[in-house]
Amino acid sequence: MDELTIALHDLVENPSPRVPVCLVLDTSGSMNGAPINELNQGIRMFFESILEDEVARYSVEVAIVTFGERVEQLTDFGDIEKQTPPTLRAGGDTPMGAAVTTALELLENRKRMYQSAGVDYHQPWLVLMTDGEPTDDISYAAEQCSKMINNRKLTIFPIGIGSHANLNTMAAFSPKRPPVRLQGLKFKEFFEWLSKSTSTASSSTPGETIIAPDA
């Protein structure tokens, strides 16, 4: 069977409503050292927390897109029990616009697959984390994000890492949810909050408003 057939088979085998989450993560050179190490630990904890939740493990699907030397898709949506959290490495520039565009395309493709398989899904989530400024043009990606958010087709969580993250720039992607700055390198705490939020979403009815737990 080809990859598309396998993916559709997995969706039919598990008809639980899905919560697609795309992590768009800065792996530019400025993330080298403690930041990238802490981010890796946070991602591993996020995957472990989802697997430990009896509802979320069958509903939450995670794709990871990184932007540094290039834009890379490291994991695809699917059965999280079959995935291994990737180990990120830092280097290169900050092609944020291209990374967000890639993430939006992945989320749209996954929604079409849910529809083909007759599987319900919640509003897709995009988590954008960066410690600096984009080195490419973000105007198209920001416009697409804003359009989807205003049409209630996307939820975005823009997170600034460290004092050099430009929250004003990140706000262009998020017309309704102000960007927030991570306290220190508390990636574990953030991903713990994110896992609780996805658990809340996966226990809800598709289409209803999700109120994330307190940060």
C-alpha cells in the first residue's frame, strides 16, 4: 500500500475526532546550546504526556516543521504511538514565513484527508516558537494565518523565546491572540500546558469553543 492508502486506513481504523497540531519551531543558529536542548526535552515531554492520556492518544496528531538552515517537516500527522520525537539541531537563518506557509499547507491537506475518511476534527492548532526575527518575507504567511483565524479555521499560539524575539512581528500572524514571551527557557512547562490543552480539546465535541486550561 502507498502512504496515502495507509494513512486513510489508519483514520478509518480509529474514527476518534482529531486535533491536528502543527509545531513550527525555530532552529536557527541563535537557538544553539541551552535553548535547543531545552526545546528537545519539552517536545519529548509533550509526546509522552499525550501518550499517557487515554483520550488524547487517539485524537491528537502532531506534525513538526522546523526553520533554520532550511524549512523541514520532521514528523507528519498520524498515530502518535508510531512516532518518535525528533532531536532538533540548531543552525542557519530564520525562514519563518516559509515555515508557516508549509505548516498551513500540511494542516489543509490533513483536513482534506479527514474529510475523505469521514472523520470529524477540531479546529487545527499552529504553535509558532521563535527567538528572533524572520529572515524572509512573512507577508503572505501572515495574511493566510489571519484569514483562517478570522474565519475560525485555525487557532495559533505565537510564543517568543528570550528577549530578542520580536513579539510585534509575531503579532502579524495572530490577529486575536497576542504573542507571549516564554519565561526563561521553560519549555517543559509550556509543553505541559499545551498537552493539557490538547487533552481538553480531544474530550470536547468538534465545533464547540475550546477553553484552554490556565497557563
